[in-house]
Amino acid sequence: MEKQEKIVSMFDDIAPTYDTANRVMSMGVDKSWRRKACDLSYGFYAKDTIDKIVDVACGTGDMMNFWKKRAETNGIAVGEIVGVDPSNGMVNVAREKFPKFNYHISKATEIPLEDSSADILSITYGIRNVVEREAALVEFNRVLKSGGLVVILEFMKNENPSLLGRIRDFYMNKILPKIGGFISKNLEAYEYLPNSIDSFSTIENMKKELEAAGFEIIYVKSFSMDISTLLIARKK
């Protein structure tokens, strides 16, 4: 089994317990990161009407719901919110939770949408799971309208961690896998998380990859002891 297929299979397996594990492990703080990402993006895009928002690696649909709720709060009309994910198991959970959204079972490198059709494209805690990341960023650029935004929330690799960063790494490497493994009964899946961060990109490399794919970086900030990083870039 190739690496990408193995990752998808892993998410199929943990889909039923994914939401519970996430809430427990993040202690709910991921909600504030998602809310911030949506509010900032709506501010940068500065339009009262948006045709389409695409959430890649949509998982169980939480970020799609944040886009909807924050649009309502900000007085923005959104025509369509589309979820894209290669895991049938995750999308089945999303469809049950949020049946009004549209979904596609698809890789990040093969999004079944027309060129220049989306205003905003997000990927939250999913870009490190995309094996062909650079090809995916080019695909994001294809799908977005000129001036459209790509919004990335991710656990980034920190090459020079501070004391707080080392505390974060201890939690991510030693504590979190045990919690996730206990809830999901799949320790291997949650041991994958810290390993995937260690082998993932730094913020600076991610910025370079976005620029190479045709984006202009407009916002970068790390939250909560640098656990989570938000990058927002505009299609040139």
C-alpha cells in the first residue's frame, strides 16, 4: 500500500471517534484557532457575498461549519461550502453532522472543481498528510479565483523550540498519542501525529512553497505555545 493510501485508510479507521479524540486532546482550544482563521480571512477578502468556499481534507466537517457560522456573524452571504477529502469514513461522519454542505471524495491533488471557481480554500490540520504537497498547492491555485485566499492551519515543525516549545513537543510526542489511542483504540494512528509533524515542513519552507505555487503571503501567526500556525496567502 502506498503512503497516501495508508494515511487515508488510517483516517477511515479512526473516523467514528475522531471528533471526541480531537476535543479531548485540544481541550477545545482548536475552536479559537478556527474562528480566528475564518474571521481574518473574511476581513482580508473583504466581500459581502462569496460564491464558494472549499475545505480540503475536510474530515468530519468542523471547519466547514465554522466558515458558515462566522459568515453569519460577519454578515457575509456564502453561496456554497464544499468539502473535499479522500476518506469515505470521515466524509460519512461529516455528511451526518452537516448534510447541507456538498462533498467530494477526492485527493488534494485532484479537486473535482472548475478553474477559478472558489473564493476561499482552506485546509486545516491536513496539509502535512498530503504526500504530494507541492502539487496540491498548485491545484489549490488552479481552483481559486484571482485574488482568492488559501487558508492553512497546521502543526508546523519547529527547528529551534523555546522552553514552551519543548513542553509542547513533550505533550505532542508522549501524552497526546496515549489519549488519542485510548479513545480510538488505534494507538498507531495517534503515534502518526507527532511523527508527521517531525517530518513536516517549517513555516519558512511552507511560505516558499506557497510562493512557488503562485501565492502571495499575507498573514502568518502561531498560537498557543506555537502549537498551531495559521498561514493566509492570496492568489496573484
